[in-house]
Amino acid sequence: MAENKQQDTNRLLQVRRDKLAELQAAGKDPFEITKYDVTNHSEDVKETYIAHEAELLAGRPTPDVEGLDDEQKKEVLANDYNERRAIMDGSPIHVSIAGRMMFKRVMGKASFCNIQDLKGNIQVYVARDVIGEESYADFKKSDIGDIYGVKGYAFRTKTGEISIHAEEMTLLSKSLQILPEKFHGLTDTDMRYRQRYVDLIMNQESKAVFIKRSQILKEIRNFLAGRDFMEVETPMLVSNAGGAAARPFETHYNALNEDVKLRISLELYLKRLIVGGLERVFEIGRVPNAAARALKTNRTYNLGVLFVDEKQSGLTHEYFSAVLDSFKVEAEKRGYDITFINHNISGKSMSYLEHCHYRGVDGVVIACVNFYDPQVVELVNGDVPVVTIDHVFNNRMAILSDNVVGTKALVQQAWACGHRRIAFIHGEKTAVTENRLAGFYQACEELGLKVPEEYVRCGVYHDVDRCAEETRALLALPQRPTCIIFPDDFSALGGYNALTEAGLSIPEDISVMGYDGIYLSRVVKPSLVTYQQNTKSLGRLAADKLIELIEHPRVTLPEQIRVSGKLLDGGSVRIL
């Protein structure tokens, strides 16, 4: 399959070379053209036309098509367009642009193409009767990626798009390579770094970064120059690399037969210049970063984090924020950066897997998502190393909080305090909930407790209102429980409120327990008996195992690692 694809590519490349040879034989070698006069960029043309249009068509009313049928509407709008077009064409804006052709649609005697230049892109209308049969025939043979010079005048199409009516088309450079497919753009990270010119052609976001960087540096220089600072350049290769405890890059200077190091910090030489009498100095420092390392290792040293919080609590979700913070600390200790994965890039929708490819992440940790989402399943089954937290996929690394042990510990503690009517409000259906339910029923069976069906209620994690609702349902039972286990510590606030509204005191009238062991459980009154999950170990292990998958893929086997927590005592459970 790959061999056939390569053969097809080679054939297409040869076709482009044959077209170039044909042009050269006809005396139309585009590479002999060394100068082309450009008067405008694409965005300049649009801005100028809009201003010119506003001036010439000022006061012209919009046609009234209310009450007309479709045919009549078309006729009225067409007549209005023709009148507007006649006014604008009577005072045309002649322009000359140049850029790369990114799109072409040939329709007999007339065609459209899209020309992309430094500032954007613009549609060009090419008519055989205007540019001539020979030029039109050459244009029809052109390829996507060719660079054209276009002379003509600006106009607005019936669909409202500002375009250029070509009067002259000049092929300035023949593209002998095939550009990546336009819809998905360039997503191969290695190619983006090694062939930056292709990245700049296909990804407008990359081009915008280059332009903004240049503008930012220009403003920094202007700002400092305006305050009498002098720009200097200091050595890149030094005998002693100063800069905290960082490990420098070492190389050998053949001309001097000397071992040198790549600089880490800039301030030492700048301080020496100040000592020498140059009172105000600055340097736009070139300091090698992870991008340079990525070229050597084919890794970006960037880890993706897929975290989808349907409750919109973001990183204020204390349990997951603690896990992710531990993950981040361990990743940074190992030299990796963090990128959050989502659906949209600059308004362009893409799947989680496509986003991972676009960002070039080396691996992804997945936490707090709907693990049954087709896009999550696609990511897990894709080509990016993955570690999941609190969910198990076949043949994938998983770090799990031991929810069975945690729930059993709560039930056993309630039983030890004399409680025999123990209710459990669990969260929505997830792998975590299934494990907690299993732990609850196992503990009750081992202790000989019979649990009425109505004592087990379905709530929602991190939802105060739902927990309050389920608590009221338990209180309304003919024989209410003496102890309630809430879904999590945050939801427990809803249970506290419902019990207070019912005129009940904790733990004198009824006992309660939580889960997670977050800070909130320590400061509520009375403090909550809860099971604290080991967030530091969960995050650290997730980062450690993900990096092992990335750096040692052949020897790292998928495994399920369970992490136990600990029971935290409090004042919310009464001894009967």
C-alpha cells in the first residue's frame, strides 16, 4: 500500500516537471522572471475596495424584496447587483498582486483561483476572453502551489466576495512539490519543524506567530532604544556556562581545539559590559529550548492532558486539580511541558486525536472525561501513548484510585461505630461508581448487613443540589438510615444543607461520611469523616508511566496500578 502511494506521488511529481520543461521549451521559463511589480497585498485590496464602494454607493438603498416570489426576488437582486457593479466598474481600482495559488476551479471559458500572500488571500476571476487564449491555456495547466502575478481590477461577486478580475496572469514560479491536503493542513510535527516553509504555507496560525514575534521584538527594541539602551550581542559558546544548576550542552570548537558549552544565562556578559562603562545595555537573547531538542530526539517533550469537566468547575475541582498538579510537577521534573487537549484550534473543529497530532504531543493523560465518548475511544486506540486515570481500557496503562478499598473502609468504620442502617448516595455511572458500589456491597455482605434497595441512591459527583435532593429522599423513608455516605466531600455540602433544613443535627441525629479527603472536609462543622485519595501518588505515577511509554515503548508493558488512600477521622459520625 505504501509502495503504491509512493509510486503515485512520484508520477505526480514527474507531471509537474514535465509541465516546467514544456514551458521552458516554449520560451516561458518562470524562473527567468526576477522582478514583478506589486502594488497591493490581498487585504489591502479588500480594504481599499470597501472604502471606495462606501464612497461611490453612499445613500443607495437596499432593494425591497418583501412579498415577492423567488423568481421576482432573483430578478430584483440581479438588477441591483448589475447597477452597483456598473457604478463600481465605471471607476475601477486597478491592482497588481502576487502570491501562491492555493485553490483552482476551472469552468470552461472562465475559472476561479485563490491567491495567498503575506497578509491573507483573495479570489481571482480568470476569463479566457480577457487574458487571451494562450495565457488561459497555460493557466488551466497550472498546479496548486504555483506562484502567480495578477494584474486586474477589484470587484464584488454576486455572493458578496471581493475578488480581482484578472486582466493579466503571469506565472512567476512553478511549484515542483505537492502541498499537503488543504482541509487538514500540515499536522505532522516533524515536518512542521524540519520544513518550516511548508508549515508557513499551510498553517496561517504559524505564519501569524512569526509575524507577531517580529512585531513584538521590534517594539521591544523601539521601547528600549527610546530610553537610551544599547543593543549588544554576547557569546553563544562559552568555556563556563553560568545559570543555576542547569546542565549545559557541550561541544568541541575545532578551530580552537577547545571544549565549549552552550550558554544558559545571559546576564554575566551584560554585567561585564555595565562594569566597562556601557550604562544601559540589552540583548534579545537566543537561548536554545525544547524545540531544538525535539529535532534530535523526534520528541516534542510536550505531554497532553485531556480533562473535560462537564460541571464547568475547571481546575477548581479540588480532587482532579490536585492530581493534575502532581502530574505537572513530575512531568516538569522530567523535562516535559503540559498542553491541554480540546476540540477547537482557532475556531477550527478537530477530534482529540487530531488535536494531539496538531500539537505534536508525545503522550496524553486522560482524566475526568466521558470514557465512552467515541472521540475518547479513538484517542485511546490511536497512535499516541495514553495513560488513563480511574478508568481501564484493554491493553492501556491505567492509574486507579482503589475505590473498592476506600468504600469498604467507610462502611467498616460506620459499622464499628454501631451503625447498621447505612445508606449510600453514589455518583453517575462510571468505572469509579461501579468500583465504589462493589466495595459497598462487599463490605455489607462481609459484615452481615442487609441493605434495603431504597438505601442506595443514584446522585451526581460534585453536585450539591442533587446530593441534597437524594438526602431528602432518604429522610422521607419510613425507617431512615442512621448513617449516609455521600458521593464526595463537595457534594456533602448539599447533604449538610438538607439535614439542617430538616432540623437534624450532625452527628447527634444522623451521621454522615464523604469521599476524596479534600480541604473542605476539614473545615466544615462538624469535620467530615472521609476517605482521602492519594492525589500526589496518582499524578506522579501517571506522569512516570506515561514518560516510560514514550521513552521506552518496547519494554514498558501496559498495567493497572491501584493506589490506596487513607481514612480521615472527623466529628460527623456518632458512636451508637
